[in-house]
Amino acid sequence: MFGKPVIFISAVSKELHGARDLVAKTLASLGYEAKWQDIAPAEAGDLRGVLRKWVDDSAAVIQLVGQRYGCEPAMPDAVLGRISYTQFEAIYARQREKKVWYLILAPEHPTEAVADEPPELHALQETYRQRVTRDGHQFHHSASLDQTERVVLRLRDDLGHLHRRTRQVVTLVLMLLAVCVALGALLVKSGHDTEQKLTVLQEEMAKLRQGVNQFATVQAQVQVQQPGQKPEQFEDRTYEELARQLGVDAKKLRAELPSFARQLQHAPDASAFERANAAFVAKDYAEAERLALEAAGEAEKAVPPQPQAVIKAYELAGRAAQERIHYADALRHLREAERRTDRKRDPAEWARVQCAIAKVLDDNGDYRQAGAMLKEVVREQTGVLGAKHPDVLLSRIWFAMALLQQGQWAASEAELRKVIELENEVQGPEHADTLKARNNLANALYSQGKSTEAEQEYRAVLAIRERVFGPEHPQTLTSRMNLANALDSQGKSAEAEQEHRAVLAIRERVLGPEHPDTLMSRMNLAIALRAQGKHTEAEQEHRAVLAIRERVLGPEHPDVFLTCYNLSGALQAQKRFEEALGFAKRAEEGWKRVLGEQHPDYKDAVARRKEIEAEMKKGKAGR
């Protein structure tokens, strides 16, 4: 009963018969019994029942991961989808919390002479190989039989735990026999306590499962309500908000949820949608997107139909694509969700999807379409929730921001003044949303040339944000940058430069050098430098910002054209008219495409281009 520990060797037999035998002999030399599956599916039908028993009877599993997929069940696994029998062996072992060691065999590793598999199976196996190497589990590489043998021998210490466990089992059984009678009495006495502990444990597991399924939604809410933060800050606030909703400790939730999510990804009772959410929590966004689309397909085919499940799955796929900065894919998935919403049937669901689409459009610089969608969201939410509901007011703030980005500054100002009046009444003057609206009002005033009024508003918001949020909070830094811009526009360029440098230093440290807010600070610093006649230094800053924005945002983003416009001004001031004209034309043509001919930025670019051309013409006439 208590003999040698059994190690199950998992491998595609036809491909790795020799390598498997070598591993078995090596294990035998270390004092272990090796077992493996060598029954063809045709002989035994679906082998998963047999494999479960063999894995259950084993202490651990060593899997040789070669190039071949091998045989698979006639029907995909209800939970795991399409997998080979060999892949199933390791996945099932991990579900049963068995120790699994993976040996990833290189293409040059010796194998048996077998016919090639179809490309489809090869692709499935390659996906599995990649997943094994990135899921955090223990694996080793091997390119030869000698190396495979050395890897198994190096596992001696890990394998030794199994020997000790076997000896401990013998001792434990004897001890259990000795205390069996006493234990019976103890169980009677403590049965009630045990039942209570079990109930608490079940509740904790249910909370974690609920947390996994709500994580992506809560993260999206935090990103909308508190923009402009570093990814880890978003994550902190996501866990804080999720913990508040679940009624649990935030630190404990953050410590336990990622590990639980990884387990849930392989749980036999987990749905595709749950596994997609689990992959999202684990930051495996490509896998989350794939599983979410799989979940959408399953819900689409369900009887009776599950339209809400389909919508949520496509939303999750969209969020996962956004995290990968794949905006086209994100928009496509969210449009699929939108196609299944019904504004009359469920206006809240419709508005949620519309906001998600608008966020992607905004990230991609399509301000006009984002604004049009947000206008309709505000109209619908107002009718359902009432004009004073916080969600309605937040949507109105985002709509006003879209107006601002479209150059409709007066309309944005009027909308924000109305919102601020309601925010003060509903949420108070120091609420984050109230301050957000006031900051954007100052932006609208600044854009209209009302620099003194804008400065007063910036200073008022900055004082509250410093006191409420702290001096290094992203929203506090935004207020400091905006105030510096207002000072610059009033001719106080040296003071503005000093403030921009201070904000830039903090943003580079807190947010990183490529964060959009950091780049905005660098651009504004360059503008303040140019205002003081430091044209060469300004040019260098603009060129550095342009290189990063082109790479991070893509060549067609409005902020890229803004940098081109500012760079043209720095070059024009140095009388390098040919270069300046090239960047001015790029800004003009780009803004025309993405913002339209009525946008003030486009008109400014046209004026800049004509000004440079006039100076060039004047220079030629002078010669």
C-alpha cells in the first residue's frame, strides 16, 4: 500500500516513445515508479475517464511537451474546449493540485519517425507550448536526450518531497488509528464549529469568484471616474472599489484574487466567461479576449437565447483588446455588443455599451463621433435616472470634454457651468467630479483667451485638490500644469517654465516618461521655452515628444499633429522655413482629416502655413 511514489509521464507516445522511456528509467534509478498512457483512443473510446484515474493514483506528473498535438476526444471538452489527451493529463493534474513539471522539448530534440500532423493541429500545439511557458508554472527546456536526463536528475530535490510524503503517510495512518476513538468524540463536540468554519470558507470562495467576475467592470468604472493615472494606480483603486463593493479587506483581496483567478481558469466547473474574467485578472489579455469571444459564441447558441450574456462577453473582449492597445479590435467587439442592445428594452445596458465605445473613440482621437454618442447617452440617462443622478452628471462632463476637444469652447463652457451648479448641490464642492468639471471649465475659458478668469479657476481647483488628494496625485498635477499654461498665456513665461519643470519631474517619476500626461507636460514646457526665445531647446523637446507620440499613439492621432504644429513654430522662429513648412502642412492636412475644416486647430494650422509661406516669399524677394 505504501510503496514507491508513482510519477505519471505525460507525452505523445508516437512522437516521444524513446524520450519517455529514458525519463522512466531515470525515475526508476531515483526510486520512483513511472506510469504512462499507451492505449489508443480507438481501443478504449474516450480516454479521459481512464486518464483521470491514472493521474489521481499518481503523486505527480512530468509532461514532455513536444511539437505534436497527438490524439484528441471526438468532442471538445465542455469546459476546456479543444485539447489533446496529452494536454488534458497535465491540466487535470493541476486541477487536482498535483505537482506538474514541464519539459519543453526543442524542435531538434530526438523523436520517433512519424508522419507530419495537419497545420491546424500543429497550431493548437504551438499555442499550448506558449501558454505553458507564460503561465508561471515550473518548466525546463531540453534540446537532447542527455539534457532531458540531466533535467530529471536535477529534479531530485523536488521529487524527494514525494518520498518523504510517502513515509509521512505511513506514520500518519498509524497515528490516525491511535486517535480514531478520541477523534470521534471530538468531532461530535466540535461539529457545530466545523460547520461554521466551512460556511465561512465557502462564503470567502464565493466572494473571490464574484470578485473575478466583476473585476473588469469595476476597472472600467475607475478608469472613467479617475483618468490620467499610472496602471498600478488604476489597479490599486480598482481593488479598493471592488473590495468596497464586496465588503472585504482590500489588501487581502489583492493578495488572494490573482492566485484564485489562475485556479479558476482551469476549474472544471468554470464557464468560458468566468475563465475569460479570470484571464483578465491575471493580465493575460490575449487569452481573456479569446475566451470572451468563445463565451459570446456559446451564449449565442444557447437555448433559450442569452442576449445579456452575449453582450457582456463582447464587452469583456473589447476591454481586453483595449488593454492590448488594439483599438480596432476593441471597437469591433464593442460594436457587436452594441448591435445586440436595445435602447427601449434596457436603456442602462445600452448606455453602458455606448460609453465604452465612446471611450475607445476618444482614445483613438475620433472626438466628433465620441461626442455624438455621449450626447445621446446623456439624453437617455436623464430620461431614466433624472437630471441630478451622479451617473448623468459624469456623462455630461465627458460630453463637455468632447465638445472642448472639437473646438466648441463656448458650448463646452455653457454645459460645464450647468453641471457644476448641479454637482455642488448633489455631491458637494470638493467631490472629484465637481473638481473635474471646474477644471474643464477653466480649460474652456483658457481656450477662448480668457486667461485671467481661467487662472483664478485653476488656482481654486488646485488648492482643493492639493488638500484633498495630495500634492502628487495625477489630478493635482494636471491643475498645476493648467495653471502654468494660463501664466504663460499672460506673458509670465519664466514662472510657467519653472512650474512645468516641477510637474514634469514628478510625472516622469510617478507616471513614467511615455505616459500621455508626461508628454503633455514636456510639450507645454517647450511652448514656455519658445515664448522666452529659447527656440533650440524648445525644438529639441518637441522632437522628442513627437517621436514618442508617433510610436505610442500612431501617426494619425490629433496629438501627433498638435506636436507637428508646435514644432513648426519653433523652427519658424529660427527662420528654418522649409522644415517649418513641412511640419505645418502635416498638421494642417492631418487635422483636416481627423478634426474637420471647422475645428479651430485646423484653422490655426492653415494660418501658420500661410504665415510661413509669406515669410519665405518675402525672404526670396529680399534677395
